[in-house]
Amino acid sequence: MKKIINAIYVIAALFFVSSCVTPFEPEGYEQLENILVIEGDINLAGNTDIIVSRSLKLGDIAKRNYVKGANVWIESESGTKYYGYPIYSGQEVKYSTGSLYLDYNKRYKLCVVTPEGKRYDSELVKPLIPPPVSSVEFLTDTVKKEVTFYVNTADPANNTHYYKWSYVEEWEFTAHRYASFEYNPLTFKMDEIPYEKNKYYCWNSDKSKSILIHSTTHLSEDKVYRMPLVSMGPLDIRISLLYSIEVTQQALSKEAYLYWENLRKNSDQLGGIFSPQPSEMRGNIKCISDSTEVVLGYISAGFFRKKKFFASKSEIGLYWDDHSCDIIIPEKAFPIPIPWSTMHEDGYVVVSYNPTERESVWVLKECADCRTKGTKTKPLFWPTDHI
């Protein structure tokens, strides 16, 4: 049986290999590798998180080269410093100031000193206050079979004009089959799974990766209507039960907007923010000891507006589960029964068991263990009572 399963994996692998595409490298772009990238904005009323990394060559954009051991701080125009401290998560690191409440009437800059001793300062920037997020909504397109989430906002004072958004999304989902038993490879027995330890309900989360900006300078009103944030198709697990998106909105200066717009256009062409960028892609950060060094990043300051929105599977009305979970009853296998230990070793899990008949039903682990696609850690203030 294991040979059959392995054969299926090999066939699948061949399909993947045959579908590989040679990456396209656009001409006319300077290959800038290993340049400093500084991400983050100064939050006047809350936590400021800064990520310091090195850019990667084209074709290697799936991960960042995080800079560890840097000194990071916010500095006001009067010289007061607010230090960030490293927070590690596996190989990732960010520098966090903790909650701050800074004076809106002062200008601020970000300062970074790398482990090599080189210092990088942003320009002093004036804090900006965005209007509140008016609403977050979604529209389901039954023709395209797609759902898109949007953000709406407006500034009645007509002062903002340049907007930037990011979001954190969380979703609850289930395994395809509910497992009421599990096989114990140490005792070679079947153990019943209590509901509080179920492998059926799980959660997962992600953050926005696209550059989401918009300008209203071409409009008579400072109003943003249905700015698209994220779209999903009918097979997307994020909309299979309950989906949540928390949108963060900030105001940009004209200079910051032009930087992000230029970066967005180039990253669309080159395949990612951390792809090599043209040499003119400079922000408002400079190396103090070498003004000719290219640094990627633009630091803004201000307040951030947040709004959280939930949408259920039934409200969206798009998701359908096309996953086929083939079952195996090893006790009835022909020509001889398959040992439970073999089923376990081949990546199968039991979903039901009849102790009287000593008969069990097995499926692949991904069909009955939601932890293969998420975690059992439930987000705070999640509205369902599932565990």
C-alpha cells in the first residue's frame, strides 16, 4: 500500500515539475543586492514596530535577510529618544518601542545603527492624522466567482488626500472530516478524542503584503469609495467558515505617496518588494557616513485608524469544498488486512472506530487534522464558541 501512496506522490511531483516557469528578469534595472531595507512608521499613540533587513536578488524573494543586533530609536526634533527593543520570532526579528504617546506638535525621525556601526537616519517628518475608517465591506461576484473586501473613508475637512492601508486577516476553518478517535502508536490502541481536544476547529492568520495606497487629489471630495484590499476565490479556505479582517489606515504626505507609488509599480514589474530595485528608488532615509549609499524605505509619522470586520461563510455565499477524502477500512483490505501501525506510518489518521466490530475508518491526515493548515490557538475576542 505504501508503494501505491508513494507512486501518487511521484506523479503529483512530475506535474509540479512540468509546470515550472523560468523567471523573467526585466532589462534596464540595476541589480542592487544586499542593500538596507527599513520598514515601519512612527506611531504617536501606540506601538512602533520597525523591521530592518537586506534586499535579496531576483528569484530569492520568499524570505528576508533580517538584520539582528541593530540599535533602533525614534528621536524628536528636540532630541528626546525612544528606543526600540528586539522581539524575535524564529528567524524573524522586529524592533518594538512599546506603547508611546508622543506630542503631535513635534517632528520625529527614525534612527538605525547596524551591527557594523553604520548609522542611518530618516528625515524629520511631521505627524499626520487620518480620518476614521468609514466602513469595511465585501462584494461577492457570482460571475467571476470571487469575493473582494473593500475599505471606505472620507475626510470632510479635505486635508488628507493621500492614504495608505495595511491589514491583518484571521479565519476559522474546519478539517474535512471530524475525527472522534486517534491511534496511539505507543500502545497500539485507539483512544477516544474528547471535544475539548478536537482536531476539527482551527484558526490561522496572515498580514497584507501588497502596497495599498490611494490618492483623492483628482476628486472634488476627499473621499475613498471601495478601495479593494483582498480578493478570494470559491476554494479559498479563508472564507470556509468565518473570516475577519482588521484594516489599519494612515495618512501620507505627497512625498511619501509618490515613493510608495513608485515602489508599487516597480515591485509589480519585478515580482516583490524585496526584489532588486532601480537605483532611484530612494526614500527619506540616508546613511550618515555615506550619502551615496542606496537605502530602501520611507518613514512617516502619525496616528493610525483601525477597523475590524467579520464575514461568515453564509454571508459571503461563495465557498465550496471540492476536497475528496478517500476512506480506507484497513481491516477489510484485500487480500490481507493492513496493520494500524502501517496506516499511521503512511500518513493516515483514524476518524472513527467501532470497538465491538474492531473496525476503523482512516483518511489522510490533512483531511481530519486541521492543524496541518493552521493552529488550535483561538484569536482573542473571537465570536464563536468553538474550541
